[in-house]
Amino acid sequence: MIVIVSDDSGGNWGTELEEAVFHTGNHVVRFAANSLDIKPCTACGNCSGKTYGRCIIPDDMQKVLPKIAGCRTLVLISPVVFGGVSHHIKKVMDRMAAVGNPRYRVNGGELVKGMSGSGMNYFMVGIGDKLKETQRSAFISLHEENRKIMSAKGKAFILDEGANKASMIKIAQEIVHEQV
């Protein structure tokens, strides 16, 4: 299963990618983060302790987290904001700690955590016009750091706001290729 979480407040990129992936025959679940009631993480620690693997905040992440935990591929789509992601996607990323492995290990000299299960693919698609190289680099670094923490495979893409459907189809093909 491929889970797409998008911030479509500035366009319909999530829908376009969902359609492109769907046409490859893969099962796709999409959430529009900007349309959901997702509260920020409070860093209470319950998800890695008392209620291990479950976030206690009562909101729409209760629908999203089980899908993320059970997916083979996760795709986050966001406008690029100062080299990072929108606040809608940031809240999702922070709350994903609930489905992470609470144990740390050393990998290549770095302390990494990982996601529950293994072999996850993790992609980020950033949308933005006239981005400076520092913004592009920061977005790609954000993905890379999270990919390492999650012990996942994948990559980041950056598209102009006016990107055509062919661009989304190309990204969908790369995402689907990693499913194999």
C-alpha cells in the first residue's frame, strides 16, 4: 500500500500523484493534511511509553497513523516553506513518532531510530517556484535526515508550482518502481 499525505492548500498535487500511482495498479490511500484536524505533537512521550505505539491526542491522526504504520511506501507532498515543509505536513511528521521504533541503534556512526517494521520507502515532493538553491538543499537534507532516522529508502523531488501532469507521472513511476 502507498500512503500519500499532501498539503493541497495551494494546488491539487496530492490528487494528481494519487491518480498517477493508482493507474499503475497499486493500492493508494491519500490524506489531504490541510483538510484534517491534526493537532501538534505535545512531546508527552506516551506513544513511546505508557500507550506504546499509540498517540493519545484525539484528532484525525488516529485515522492516518495506522495507514502509515501499515504502508510499504509513504509520500509527503508539501509546498517548500523556507526550505522545509508546510505546518500541515510538519504536524504529520512530528506525530509519526508514534509509529517509530522507540529503541535507538548505531548505524554508520549515527544514532538512528527506525520505523516499526522494516523496508519502508519514504519520498517527499516539494512544490515551489523560484526557490533559492539553499531552500532546495535544505528540503532535500530534511528528507535525507528523516529517511536515515526511519531507516527507509527513497528520495526527495522538487517541482515548480506549474509542473505538468507528466512530471507527476514520472514521480509516480519512480515511487512504484521502489515498491518491487
